[in-house]
Amino acid sequence: MSPRTFNAEQLVRFSAEKATVTELSITDFTSIAVWGVRPGQEVPAHTHPDGQDTWVMVRGELTYYLGGGQRRTIRAGDLDVADKNQVHGARNESSADAIFLSIYSAPKLGWEKAEP
């Protein structure tokens, strides 16, 4: 039986080279992962052609890409929902590590590179 309760702070992984994703749960319709993003690292701008990606900020802050060159800061406690085909991604421009949960909901996992 798969675990039902997770602690993002305990399960997050960081890398000196790039933002790191750790899958927590994958079902037929949902993928839940925790991301560790060190200062200066980036989650490249992208879209999902088949579903939405909900980010829940756990710790720190990120400069979040909205597409079309638009950005905004998201901080611990913030929630952002990128609908199907909406550009999203982020860069850690702060001096502290950032952690967020990604909850991707779709019939299949898809990913396409996009311009921030």
C-alpha cells in the first residue's frame, strides 16, 4: 500500500547543479512531486498540453513565469494554478532555498518547453 501522508520538508532533495524534483505519488490521473530550488536555479518555463499544474509554495520564494515575459513573486503559503497550456516555471532569485509541491492533474503526463 502506498503512503498517504507526506512531509515535503523531509522528502525534498536539493542539488548544487539544478532544481530537483522528487515524485511523491503517481496515480492514473495525478502526479504529486516536491521540488527543491536553490538560489540561482530555475524550473524552465513550460506548459502541459493535457492538464493543469498546481504549485503550493512550502518555503522561500520564487519568481514565477506567467508567459509573455510576465512574472510575479510567489512565497510560502501561495498557491498557483496553471491551467492546460498555460506557461509556468520559476527562478529562485532570492538568497534562500525554495520548496514547492507540484500537483499535476491530467489523464497523462505531458510537458512542453515554453518561453518565460
